[in-house]
Amino acid sequence: MGILSRKKEVRSSSDPADQAIDAPAQSEGVAPESVDIPAVETVPSQPDAAPDLPVEPVEEELARVERSAEEEETEIRLKASELLGPIRQDPPEQRHEKSGNEPGTDLAEVISLANQKGGVAKTTSTLNLAVALAEMGNRVLCIDLDPQGNLTMSQGIDPETLDKSMYNVLVDDLPISEVIHSCEIDIAVASLDLAGAEIAMSTKIGRERSLERALSEVRGDYDYVCIDTPPSLGLLTINALTASNKVVVPVQCEYLSMRGLVQLQNTLKMIQDNLNPDVRIAGILPTMFDSRTLHAREAVAMLEENFGDLVFKSRIRKAVKFAEAPVRGASVLKYDPESRAASYYRNLAEEILKDGSS
Ligand SMILES: Nc1ncnc2c1ncn2[C@@H]1O[C@H](COP(=O)(O)OP(=O)(O)OP(=O)(O)O)[C@@H](O)[C@H]1O
Ligand SMILES: [Mg+2]
């Protein structure tokens, strides 16, 4: 049973907000069990070590009861997390000592922005998050892994004029440094021929690891690498997830946008099992949030109910500046640094830094 179904059992049915959130599923004839969305795993907190002091017999007994209650709780939570699947497993040894680089190494942390649904703000989030991380003093590389080349264009580069791009890196093993352009941040560019890369790579040995191999050349030069992925779960996205430590999942604040998350989660599980056991979801990012509409508020409530603290606290609200900035070949942080729109991604960057250092 998924977390949605499980939570529904304990929710008060008299809560009008809950009834409103449930409404779309019923109106579409979807049984609650079929909306069996996420497998969220929480990290069980460790019981404190017993104090090393002599205690009175009664206090000792109390301490023992308390300890066993804590242990029981930990055990129950472990069982629940096992049932719910291994998505947000973040054992202490995998947490980062400092922001950016992987623990004990000077290698960049690699973050993919992925969701196979189109138009959910993957590209917008990749660029603005990357620029926000750079503003904080990090060395950041963006990779455009989408044949549409929107990230490349949003830095003022015309993909049609490029003679070398990520296609050549993935298919012909061209060093990635040869397709990196210096803009607001460094960007490894895409051109339209990237659309043919999946077929061209399909006969290569280790085709899922082409990007990971290419990145090894430059991973020591950056603190963060942010990868924009296409709206599909094909070989390009698989390459991105295989090369990543973390995945940020932008989700438009609409009911229908949430349904594809199961598919994304299944792909991620397959990658964890076969290609990259360390990749995990850093968070789900509610985008294009319009707090004036009931539907958007319900959609966020539903996300939080199902994914708990996996949902970022940051909200990317709707703002026309996000459509204007790419026309100027700039991030929103450069286009209008003082705008509220810019602050949304600064907040997200801070949240990601905190997650890396906790
Ligand atoms: N917070 C926002 N408010 C208003 N418009 C936005 C916001 N974020 C993104 N947009 C606009 O929504 C459209 C889709 O955004 P974007 O291209 O980032 O999505 P995407 O997920 O990368 O799309 P695709 O799946 O096609 O690659 C763009 O026109 C963008 O300018
Ligand atoms: Mg895009």
C-alpha cells in the first residue's frame, strides 16, 4: 500500500480541504489505491546513547523503559520505511560535510533536474538554481542535455550555430571541456542533433555511463554541476541520473502533474538498483505556484501529504519575469536581481546547501 492510501486511512474525513483534494481522483473514476504514488523513506533518528553516570534504581528503570520505547519506535519506523521503498535514503555517511563537493573529495556534487512531464520548469529551475549557487561563491557548471536546447538558448547561445555540442561528447567521446561556454555560469551546450544521440549511443558499451565518464574530466573543477534533462525517461535522462548524486524534481502545482511521479520514481529505483546506488531525490520542487487559486493550494497540500519533508519548503511562484528573462539570454537573477522571482531560487539554493551540510 502506498503512502497516499495509508495516510487516507488516518485522515479525518470531515476535513473539507481533504475532501476537496480527493475530488479529482473520484471525478476521474480513479480508485484511491491506484494513486499509489510515492515511496518516501525517512531516516530513523538514532536513540541517544545512555548516560555513563550511576543512576538510582527507580531512575534506572525509568531510563530502561524510555530506552526500550525509543528502540521500539525506531524499529517500527524502520519497518515503515522499508515498506515505503528506498528513495530518500540519506544515511549519515552519505551526507556532505560541506556544501558542494562530495564528502572527502574535491568532486562536484551533481544535481539533475528531472521530470518526464514537459513544461514543468526544469530548464528555468536548472539555470536559476545554478546562478543562485554561483552567487553564493560556488563554481557551477550547467549541462544542457535536452535536444530542444532551451537552456543553451536561455544563455543567449543559438543551438543551430554550434558545431560541437553534448552530442559529440556522448556519442564521439569528445572531451566535455570542448563544449563548455563561459556565460553567467559555465554551460555545456546542446544542439538539435542531440535528438539523435539516444539512437547513436544505443550500440555503445556502457551507454548509460557516457555522461558520467565525460564528467570525470571536469568534476574536480566545480562545486556543483546542474543538469537539465529532456521531458522523457529515455537514455539521455538515464545518463543524467546515473551521473548524479541528487535529483531535484520540479512539479507544476497541478493535480495532473503529480501522476507522472510514480513513473519517475520507478526509473530512479531501476537506476539505484543497477547503475548508481547513491542517487537520491534531493526534493520535489513546487513550481508555477499561484497561491490565489484553490487548485494550486490543494495541489501543494497533496504533494506535502504524500511526500512529506521530501517537498522543498521553497515555492517557485508564477511570475512573468521567468518568461521574459530567457529572451534577454539571462537568468532571472541577472535580469532582475532584486525581484521576488529571483529570491525564490536563492531560497532554493540555500535549502540545497543546508541539505548538503546537515
Ligand atoms: N515560475 C514561473 N512562472 C511563470 N512562468 C514560468 C515559471 N517557470 C517557468 N515558466 C515558463 O514556463 C515555460 C516552461 O518552462 P521550462 O521551459 O523551464 O519547462 P521545462 O520543464 O524545461 O519544459 P520542457 O519539458 O519542454 O523542457 C517557459 O515558457 C517558462 O518561461
Ligand atoms: Mg526544458
